[in-house]
Amino acid sequence: VQLQASGGGLVQAGGSLRLSCAASGSIFSIEYMAWYRQAPGKQRELVADLTSGGITNYADSVKGRFTISKDNAKNTVFLQMDSLKPEDTAVYYCYVYVTTPGGTFGSWGQGTQVTVSS
């Protein structure tokens, strides 16, 4: 399974970005999708996740501003980020847990930089 993340960039505070993460390969089903982020000098943290049943979970710091969603037909997960703040600056990573012909396992995307200027 390969993940291709895109959509990061530089934006002013209050702006919006939409991240995408497309999974490719021999995938039977995606059981779980998530976005994490890691700011310089900090540990990687969970931003939002989404189960195959459609249950979402958000970090307190992004509730009401970020929305995670998916396109099952394209095996793609999105993160819509609105009302961005400088403290949202980080490298954002997607993570999926998938079922394939070879079994069930997790996979990380390569990361995409999000920079929010004040």
C-alpha cells in the first residue's frame, strides 16, 4: 500500500487548506484513517481520525475548525482545515489501516508541510 499526501502550503492565519491522502495498491478495505501532525521539537500528535463506520474524533485544539472525510471509491482521506492558526504549523501525516490480500496493517504517508503565518 502506498500513500500520497498533498495539499500543504503556506497560508495566513484565518485561512484554509485542504489536505488529501490517496491510498493505492491491492486494498480490500480501509478500516481506519487518520491525520497526525508534528511541529518542530514536539511529538507527533493525533489531529483527527475516521473509522470505516464513519465515526470521527478530533483533537480538542482543532474541534470546530478541522473536518476529516473520505472518498471510499478513491481510497482517499481529506482534512479540511479552516480558521487556521500559527500553532497549526506542522508537518501533517496521514495514516491508514487497511485490509489487503496479504493481511491487515497500517501505513504512513510521507508528510506534507503546513505553515500558517500570523
